Amino acid sequence: MIRKMTCIDCPVGCQLEVEVEGGQVIKVTGNKCEKGLTYARQEVERPLRILTTTVLTSGLNVKMVPVRTNKPIPKDRLLAAMAAVRQVRLDHPVKVGETIVKDILNLDTDLIATREAF
Amino acid sequence: MTRDSRPATRDLVIVGGGPAGMAAAIAAHEAGVKDILLLERDQYLGGILNQCIHTGFGLHHFKEDLTGPEYADRFIKRIEALPEIEASLRSFVVKLTGDKVLTYLKPGTMEVVKAKALIMATGCRERTREMVHIAGTRPAGVYPAGLAQKMINIEGWLPGKEAVIVGSGDIGLIMARRFALEGAKVKAVIEVQKESRGLVRNVVQCLEDFAIPLYFRHRVARIMGKDRVEKVLIENVETKESFELTCDTVLISVGLIPENELIEMACVEIDSMTNSPVSKAVNLCSIPGIFVCGNSYKVYDLVDSVTRDSIKAGQMAADYLREPK
């Protein structure tokens, strides 16, 4: 199977043609550098994304505190992570970078605040 | 103010506490200006960065991939540590004269201040539905994309359940993903050009990840609905073929314009096409001692570039204050 994708490792955005068999990358064409190869492998075998969203607060100066995962998580877990975040109510002050949910969905990734709240 | 009282004079007044104003304030302070008044209309510093919760900021300036609020926080912390920079929040400038006298409203009071040097960092605003001439009715549910971003990320409201997005610039793409993550359906992104004006990364991570269709060479020809948006008519601009999409929300992401009404009031020359000040070099305008930086000077693609040029504006203001008058 040939999968077409755009390498997003840098702003050039090479159009890749990736030959995939059984979930494994066989061959990559269209990449102008080695990064395209790594990107195609990652994208085919285990695409990862940083999740950024907001957490509802109670009794703090801002209604919503923006948050991110401190590492990229599997793309197919984004919506599950959103559902988990929706259950969180933050009721204590946080600093930027402070953990709000430890090890979210057992993904070995923490949800951290990106804005302070008090 | 009584008739013969003169307004207080400050060495440097900066209007706008977003990335441009904050970088300019810190740079001016570093260049020796020790009396700085920073006026911000919101109750927090940071400007629009506070609602840009996605990553992609700071790759040049900090060599890190930060979210908007994280990028802002680094500047806010530095401003808070500098007592010579007075950040006046909830301070809305309503009048500016050519000799740099500013009138601003603060809760419960109206203040007048004269600036020896002035930096305008008032940012930009969104182009609206009216500016792209979409026919139809005027129901609720049509929002500029950045306003919808503020509703979701700051206020915690979801403006709709089924959206069509007009324009594939970065704000439109980012909002498509934001709606999808929040469980709303994005029916389509409609782009009149042959390609997206947004970053490739955003097309991939905001649209392809969520299987959101992107139509090039199409436009929203008509918005329909009585009280609330009910559907839109999408037209291929080449073949004129059209089809309808039901939706309750239309987000308009069709570009930004510098916000320069205050310097216009002070009779600074403005380019009527771009709404930027007529300028010989970056950050300059037609009145000496008034500097314009960030998105009110011109609309930038990257906040990192705003920071770079606004640092320069702070230094230029410091140089101006040192010149013999």
C-alpha cells in the first residue's frame, strides 16, 4: 500500500510517498533529507501528538487554565485524553509547568499547566 | 482635571501589554529608560497569546516549542520583576494627540498622561464577514475565528456543534482542531485560493488528523438561517457548481488588519490599503518619538519576529529619549 503524507519535521513540507506493508515502512520517496524517513516511520508505526487543551477551574482567578501533555501521546488517544481532561476540576493555585494530572491514561505522560492560576 | 493643571509626564508610555509591548518595555528598560508606563486594557498582560493555547511559539526566540501562554509568561515574569516598569491593567486609551498626550480610562477614573516617547503596540483585529462579502441572512452563529478561540479557551464556552470554517489560514486551521477536540463536528474548511495560507504542519495536524475536508477554489456564497445559522451554500469558484452544508456555526478566518485608530487620531499618516502607518523603516511612523511595533506596525506570521522587532522599538525609543531636543 502506498500512503501519501506531508513531512512536518520542518517548514519545507516534503510530499512523501510511503510504501507500507503490514504496518511497516518498506520505502520512502519524495523526502529531501533523512528526517523524512524518520518522520514516515513514526507517522506510520506510531503517530504522536502533543495535546493542548483547557481545564475548568473553580474558585480561581481564571475560569479555564490552559494545559498540555509534557510529551507527545499516540494520536489515537487524543480524544480519550480529552474525555479524561473534561473530568478534571482545578481548585488550587498552579504555576506554569506544574502537573495537574499525573500519568494521564497511563501513557507515562503528565498533563501540565501552561498558565498560572491563583 | 482643573484647567491649569498639567498632565503628569512619563519618559516612555507603551500602549498594549501583549508580546510587542512587553518586549519593547523590557528592551527600553535594558537600554536605560527607567520611567515606563505600560497600559493594558485587559486585566492580564499577555494579549492574544493567552488564548493561543497550542504549541509552535518560541522556536526562534527561545529555541523551544512553547504554547502561547507559556511564551507570554516568560515576559510577564520579567516585567513583574522590574519596578521601573509600571504595568497599568484595565487601562483603555481613548484619546491620543500628536504631542503624545494620552487619555485613558481605568475603573472609576480617567487619567491623562504626557509621554516624552511613545510606543504603540496595539496589535491587530480580525477581518470580518462583511469584508469578504458573504450573502445571505444575518443569524447568530457567525464568528471571527479568533473570537471563537477566546470563547473556548478563555471563557470555556463552545460556540456551536457543527461548524464550517471560511479561510484556511493558521487561525482557521487551529480552530478546526479545537472544535474537533471539544467534540464539535467540523463539516469543512473552505479556501478560495488554490492552496492553504497556513503552515503545512497545521494542515496535517489540524485537518488530516481529524479527517476534516478542505475545499480549495471554493467559497461560502451564502449563509442561511433565521435566528441561528442553519446551512451554508458552498460554491466552486471555477465551475460555479454548488452544494449545501448544514451547520449551526460559521467561523470566519480571512486575515488580520493592524489596529491603528489611536495614532490616526493623532494625525499619523496611515496607509489606507494595509492600515499600517506610512513608514521609512521598521517601527517608525510620520511623527518623531512615536514608535509602532508588533502587529499594529504590520501583521506578522510569527510571534518570535514580533519580539525581535519590538526589542528594536524599545531600543529606538531609548535612543530618541537620549537625543537633545
